[in-house]
Amino acid sequence: MPKSPLKNIRLKTFREYLEWNGLELIRMKGGHELWYKAGLKRPIVLPTYEDPVFEFIAKNALRNMEVGVDNYIEFLKS
């Protein structure tokens, strides 16, 4: 079974991915960052005290942005 591309994403890489998708850091508070762009139903909450990012956090972010894993793979290729 192939390894999920959403496992062991470095925090720096995930931040770059969010910026690549047009999100902006709107607030940092208590070990969490809130990322947002117009059109999202809710901001993406990124815990900064865990590196690498947990897979469920990455999956939740993709779901909130309404994109698939293919979008993340495309980012990695760019």
C-alpha cells in the first residue's frame, strides 16, 4: 500500500502550500495560526506546536478549502 502524501508534512512546507493556494495568515494565538481567503466557510486552523503536521489536520484543511490530495501533489511538483 502506497504511503499517503499527507503524512509527515513539515510545518514550513504546509505553510507554503497554504500561501500557494491564496490563503493569508490572519492571526497567531496560543500556538495556533488561522489562515483564510475569501470564499472559505471557515478559517484553516494550523497548530504550530506539532511538526510535522498531523495527517488529520492536513486532510481537514483540504476539505475546508474544497480541494483534493491532487492539489497538494501538484504543489509539490511546482
